[in-house]
Amino acid sequence: LTEKKTITFPSKDGLPITTDIYITKERPISILLCHQAGYSRGEYINTAVELTKLGYSVMAIDQRSGNKVNNIKNETKLAASKKGLGVAYLDAKQDIEAAIEYVFKHNGRKKIILVGSSYSASLALLIGVNNSKIKGVAAFSPGEYFKGININKSISAYKKPIYVTSSLNESERVKTLINKIDSSFSTQFIPNVKGIHGSRALWKTTKGYKTYWSSFNNFLASLK
């Protein structure tokens, strides 16, 4: 049985971050879910429930760069706009960092699996490389999305497990993105169907979603 609740906590600059927490069997939160551009925590309404069925408690956050999906508005973005704060991709980095701190503080100081989608997949890889609170990173359609930051170079020193996947036509670019990382730490899943951009790969509406789930679940199981 999944218990879902919506809470807020402050980002690094004090902006309230709205999040959905999905708790299973009183287990501490071990997975943090970050959405793609133009979206909200609503990207994970079904994915989060599936993860609880696998025995994980998870948290899905609204980053300040986003909008709305599955009829769920991005409350963090609305709050940031009201305050006149920046809502670009890189402005959202502090929201993910604050969420990591929050989860770590409340889960008995257990390391977290960070999951990102599109721009937040790149942020997750960027944050995870040197963050000791992160056990592993799953990046759905990461790319070179930020001016002035070379992701390929920035993530070359990974010494913890990462999982990357994407649509079929993005897979060569993703392979290039992670080509400086020691291959013993990286897993890339390339779909044998067209697939889709971002973590929508896990949605039931995506053809071949079960193969994405199977490889993603294998990665998560390897971190237990």
C-alpha cells in the first residue's frame, strides 16, 4: 500500500519546493525523482507508484524550471515567478541539491539514488559526480543542455554507478556524453524500439516501456 503526501521545504535560497512523497511499508526514501523541461512532479505520478511496488519509497520534486504535466502544476515554478527569481535550467540545480539534503536528513542518512529526465538528467549527473550522499544516478536523455558547462568533461571522474538511456535516435549522443567515464561504472540501455525522450520512457503509453523498466529495475537492484 502506497501512502502519498505533498509537502514543501526550502531550496538553498529559501524558495519553497513542492514535492510528492510516496512511502511504502515505512521504508525510508531512497530515490529522488527530477522532471524534464516544461514539466512538474506530475511526470512521475505513475512511475513513483510502480517504484513503491518494487519496494522503494520515493520523492518527486517540482524544480523551478518547468511548468505542468498530467494536470499537475509546477508549484515551485509558480512561486519562483512570483518572486521574480530565475527559472532557467541551471537555476534549478539548487532545488535538486536542497532535495538531496532534505531526503538525507530524513531517511536516516542513507545514500540516495538520483533520477533525472532531460535537462535534470544532466543536472543529476553533474551533481552526483562529487556528492557523497548520492549512491548512483539514473539519467533519462541527458545531453549538453547548459551554456558554459561541458557535461562530458565534468562527469569524466565518475566512480559510482550510473545508468543512462534515451530514445533510440538519441542513443549515439548519449553514448558520446558518457564516453570519458570508466565503463565499469556506466550502463547504457539502448531500446530496440523508437522509444521516447526523458523518463516518459517508463510511461505505459510508450511502446516498449517494459524493456526500459526491466533495465532500470536491474540497475536499481544492483545498488541494493
